[in-house]
Amino acid sequence: MRLLIVEDEKKTAAYLKKGLVENGFVVDIAANGEDGAHFALTNDYDLIILDIMLPGKDGWSVITEIRKEGKETPVLFLTARDSIEDKVKGLKLGADDYLIKPFSFSELLARVRSILRRAPGRQPELLKVADLEVDLARHKATRGGKRLDLSPKEFILLSFLMRRKGEVISRTLIAEQVWDMNFDSDTNVVDVAIRRLRSKVDDPFTSKLIHTVRGMGYVLEENKKE
Ligand code: CA
């Protein structure tokens, strides 16, 4: 998840960035409205945290500009202004939420997560196929309510297959996405990892969820005839 913080107070920006990075986000900072609008238009962020009082172009102008360009990135306004008119104005301009300074980091994080959860097309925190569940927030996988003991790589692999459930995924794509490497010549690594994952996810159960599609790759889905 990649976030943009548009904030001219260096200390606030640094504090937010640190906390968000610690929570697994990739964070860019823009120190003024010009840069903020430019970054927001040239990158694909999952969320923009936008201060209102900015030098030059204020937060309202930034959101107006990016919405006019058709960017629907969710926006969380961050501001010392606390009048109800400002709140209404922000929401009317297409902000998703509004947080008034001073605020606690835990409150900000909760708002960020709730916006990301309800944003259209965003990845849910709980992935489910049949009785198999992956809870991304808690880093926990269960099948039939029983916890699966997965290594970190197996967890990432399973989450990836579940996000793309029903899609046949090639070994090369799995290698790139899960190992972040180009395994062009040696996709055997993928087969080994899949075998190990199956021994935990499928072997103890009657209905199998991970299927091999000969010559193509793998697919995770329910009731596939092999
Ligand atoms: Ca400011």
C-alpha cells in the first residue's frame, strides 16, 4: 500500500511517515500543494493524507485539481481547522474523511485502514475461499477454523493465490510476485513451494483448493475438476 502525505510541517510529516512505514506502508511526502498535486497525478497511491493549510496551493485546491483530472484516490484531510463548514466543504470536494489536529497516531491509523477497507477495488483484509481464510491484518491462515502453520513465504504465496482466486497463474508470475525475482529458468522453486503449501492447506482435507493446470500454472479455487 502506497500513501502520499501532503504536509508542510516537516515534523508532522516525518512523524506520520515513520509510523506508517512501521505499519507496512510505502510513503511519499510532498511539502507543498504544487508537489502534492503533481505527485498525486503522476503516481497511483492508495490514499492521500492531505493537509489543508499549505503554502501556495491549499489542500482544497489540490483535491479539486486531482478530482478534475479524474483521479479518484481516497483522501483523508488533516487540518487544524475544526469548523463544521470546513468539514462539509472538504467532504463536498470529495474527501473520504477528515481528521482534526492534534490527533493521535493510532486514531490516524484506524482512519487510514477504514478508508482503505471501504475504497472500491481495494484489497480486503480477509480473504476467503470455501473454508480457507487468510487474515492479512493478523497474519493468520485457517482452514475449517484450524490454524495453518505457514512460513512467511508460504503465507505470502497463499495470500497471492487467494487474491487471484479462480485465475490460472503462471509459475513465472508467481516467482516474480512472491519471490520478487526472475525465475525464468528455474520455476522449480515454485513447484516445490506449492507442494509444501499443499501439504498444509490441502492434504489434510477432502476437498482440494490448489490445482495444477498442466502447462500453464496453478489456480486456487473450490470444486475444480482435475
Ligand atoms: Ca499546514
